Amino acid sequence: MATFCIAHLYPDLMNLYGDRGNLICLQKRLQWYGHDCLVQPVNLSSEVDYSTFDMIFMGGGSDREQGLVYRDLLRRADQLWKQLDAGLPALFICGAYQLLGTHYESADGKQLKGLGFFNLCTRSEKERLIGNIVLACRINQQIITVVGFENHGGRTYLEDKSLEPFGMVLAGFGNNGEDGQEGVRYKNLIGTYLHGPLLPKNPAVADYFIHMMAARKGIEITGTLNDRLEDFAHQQIKRRILGS
């Protein structure tokens, strides 16, 4: 048995739409695979060494919360980027995803600086993009469907055309409702607008993170899990949205 440790960044501030369910999903699946999983909260002004974690998770929050988090993250951004660039698995949802870019522009024209990890920006619009969404994503060299729920006023644009989106939109809005892209992907990092939470009804994505965490520890995850209920939920949502 191995013990995995996931950092939950700012759980008291970035906690919209039940996205903590992603952590519950990862914990349970690791337990079912025969391993242990600890979740360590990281709050404002916490002293943290990102190299001690197997994965990072951060959910969404409002503009105010994003501002507080940005100022705290900025003082250790270099350390965080060093680990992400080295392949540390990470899942950033909605507002957390937006913070990875160069800036966020509010509807009144004010700009909130981002961490600048990627050349992407977000512009707020009055009309929100809300609804169920289906993506086509490449996971482990296979194209799979990913389902979720989006609710965001921001329109995110991948300004560097070499950036890889998390997936292509089959139904729904995605990053901006215009270019058919959703989220961003870099090494073992995924940034996405998909709430729901994402991982319980997309077990292939959950297992992607688990296998990446294990590989970095030099551990092989053996066996398979019975995903009958998870797959049923996935297919029901997909049929409802795509009508097939």
C-alpha cells in the first residue's frame, strides 16, 4: 500500500459547485485500488512545499476570492510552476483555471492579473454560459467523451495557438462559445470549466490522474474497478445532451 497526498488549494475560498467531489472520487478510487490518499488543505498564508505533493487541486470562486488567492499564490508562483512544468498532476476548475493565464478582464474593463503560466486570457461578459457539456478528449492516446456542467461569465481565449485544449466541444459552449475548444492541457495539468463535479462521472479522467501520480512514485496501479454505475451516469448524461 502506498500513501498519496493531494493539496487542496484554498478550500474555504475556491469552493463553488461541489467541486470537492473530485477529491472524494480520487480518494475512493485510490482506496479501491488498495492505496491510501490524504487531502491536505492549503489556505491563505500557509507555508507549503509543492514538491511534497502527488497532485494539486483547486476549485472555482468569485472575482473577490480570485483576487485574494492570486495575491497569495503570486508569492510562491515560481515554486508552483517549477513543479507543474516537471509534470506534477493538477486539476484547476473554472476560476482556478482562469488564474493560470495572463489576466482576467471584468465587464467594467478592470484587469486582474493572472499567474501568467500560459498565454491565455479571460474576458467577462454579462451573459453567462450555462448548461451541460460534452467534450471529445484524448486520454491515454484514446479519444473519449467527457461530460460535465459549465456555468461561467468569463470567455477564455488560448492566445498561444500551440496551447492544447482539454477537449473539443461536441455540445455546449466551452472556453468562449466561439472556437469549439474547452479548457487547457499541459503535461499532467488540466484546466477546465467543467463542474459537476468532473471526475465521478468521468472515471477515465480520474484514473488518468491516479496513474500519473503512481508513475511519479514508481508504483504500478494494478487491477480494474467496476465502473458500471459511473459509466451509466456518463452515458445517461451524454444521451440526454446529444440525443443518441
